Amino acid sequence: MKLQSYDKIYQIHKKSKVKRWFLFIFVAAIITLFLPWTQNIKVRGNVSALYQYQRPQQLNSPIPGRIIKWNVKNGDYVSKGDTLLQLSEIKEDYMDPLLVQRTEEQVQAKKGVRNFYEAKAETAKSQLNALNAGRDLKLNQIKIKISQLNNKLAGEQAELTAATNELQLSEDQYARQKKMYDDGLVSLTQFQQRSISYQNSIAKKTAYENKVAQTQQEIINTRIEQNSVIQDYNEKLSKIEGERFQSMGQIEGSDGDIAKLENQVANYKARQGLYFIIASQDGQIVQLNKAGIGEVLKDGENIGTIVPTGVDYAVEIYIKPVDLPLVKEGQRVMFIFDGFPAIVFSGWPDSSYGTFSGKVVAVESNISPNGLFRALVVENKNEKRWPTKMKMGTGAEGIAILNDVPVWYELWRNINGFPPDYYEVTTTKTTKDGKGK
């Protein structure tokens, strides 16, 4: 009796298909070895911003102060120019509510003092002009007097000369009259008359000599008076000139004080504007580290962080030194972002699902503290756009695309431990005639 269970378990008479399957798998494996394979480098990074001003920025207190009002909380979105919080003054030098007004009053007072000094300097200048005019008038009078005395002296000297000549004539006549008297030719009366005439000539000459000497002394006294007038006026002019220079120095000092006070006014007004912490750009407020009202902030102390909106996202990837020569500017990189599902075939990037394409824009020449080289990758706008809900700091796993090679070559390279082939980025250069090549 033939058992059906025996035939089903021990299929002795059934024709085997193992050879057919083996041959099919072998042929498929041979074909697979000649399929194209894209070489790649796997890197790790995180989402950042292309420009520095689009990255998260700290909110710092520009001045020390006490918090009196909060206008935001963690997670709020703000626009550029919105007031985040308000501070009050804690330094005693700035607590006066009328500080700006009173400092401006000091400025006006200083300007008034400066105006008084300017008026004083103008008065001194007028006095100088008056003294110079008086000195010139006085000196002119003295010069005229000296000229008159010189004329008088010339006349007296002429009279003295005439008296001298007359004396000589009288002396000769007296000598002849005496001889004639001694010889008895003339009477005593005639001799006495000639003697009297001779004595009168001597007296007349003496009188003229005294006049000349007196006039010369007057000229000398007048010249001394001239020097005295010059000295006196010079002293007065020097004194008034000194007062004028003193006033001008006080004017310059007042200008310096005014400039200093005006600077203080400007600083006080600017400081009052710093009592309000303003959002520097559009963004979200996060990581506020001050609890509430009344807390004191130090100068430059961190208050929180603002994460800008409207960011040009980029991915910072870190490359091993051994792989650095394989990464060039313009190279294509495929990304898998954390939180976004993806199915990845590293050797066939175009067949992957959930990946996003990027382009290397910069490779740093300096090694980072973690021992890797940093590169910056931006979105490739010609391909699938990056997720719009991606956040700053999101993790990203990158696959740097290299050359296309056969599968057998990639297996052979990995078995022998050879590095991937160097990747050459083709760029379009524009010639002078405007044609690319």
C-alpha cells in the first residue's frame, strides 16, 4: 500500500530546481558587480546658519540695573525693535530723575560765564586800543615839544654865537682903549665907558650860555619824560593784555567744560535709552535665566537668547583629516535630518527616500578642537528643498557624494583598504566674450 505522507515528506521523485536558482543568483551577482556604485564619505553635523547674524544670539544687559517689568516670556516671538524688559537705575550717580535737565542747566550756566569772559576780553581789547591811541598822542606831543626846544636851542645858540663875536669885538676895543688911556690919548671917562661896554658883552654872552644850557637841559628832561611815558604805557598795556589773555584762557576753559557737560548730557540721554532692552532682530526668545521683578543685572550680564527667524540654513559637518582631501567646494552632500524619516541606499543616492541635497560652500583650513575639520554646506536649490520645520541645532547625518564606480571596484577597494577616488568638482568659467567653458 502506497503512503501519501511518505511521498509528501520524502519527495524522492520530485525534480530539483536548486541548480536553476543557483545559476540565476550567480548571474544576478555577476550583473550586480558591474552595476554603478557611488562612492561616499559619511559625516556627522548639525544645522546652523549661513551668516553669523542669523545664529542664536545672547541678550545682554548694556548697563547694570534692576528689572522692573517683563514684556516677554520663554518661547515668545518678537519683532525687531520690540521692548523685551525694562530696567531701573541702581547707581547713585544716575538716580536723580532730573539729572539731564540739571546738567543742561549747568551747560547754560557755563555758556553764560563764557559770554561774560568774552565781554571782558572785548573790554580789555577796547582798553588796549584806547591806551595805544593815548600813548601815540602823548608821544606825538612830546616829539613836538622836543622839536620846539630844538628850534629854540638853535636860536639861542645863534644868539650865543653873536654874543661871542660881540664880546671878542668889545674885548679888542677895550684893549685898544686901555692902551690909549695908558698913553694919555683918551680920558678916563671914555675908558670907563668902553670898560662898561666890555662888561656888558661878557654878561650878555654869559646870559646866552645859560639859556642854551637851560634849553639843552629841557630837551634832556623831555626825552626822559618820553621814556617815562613809554614805560608807563607799556606797563599799562602789558597789564591789560595779561587780563585779556587770562579772559581768553578762561573762555577756552569754559569751552572745554561746556563740551564735557554736553558730553555728559548726551551720555545721560543715551543711558536713559538703555533702560529698555530692545530686540535686535526678529526671532524667538528662549533660555531666559532671570526669574522676575527686582532682580539686579550686572553690566553685560546674559539675560537670555534670541533665535532669529528667516534664517538661511546651513549644515556644519566635521570631516576626518584622512577624508579632507576628498571634500571640495561645490561638492554634493546628501543629508538625513533628525526627526525626518528616510530610507538610504548609500551607493545609490538617487534611489534613497527622505534625503536632502546640499552643496559644500566652504572648508576650513584650521582644525577644530575636536580634531576634525569643519565644512559648511548649504541647500541645493535646484533639487528637493530642505524641510521648512527644521530648527537650529538639529542633528544631520551627511553622505558626501564622490565618484561613480562599478560595484566590483568598490568591493575590491574596501577589501584592500584603499581610500575612495579623489573627487573633482567641475566648475563653469566665463571667458571675456561671455561664453562659458
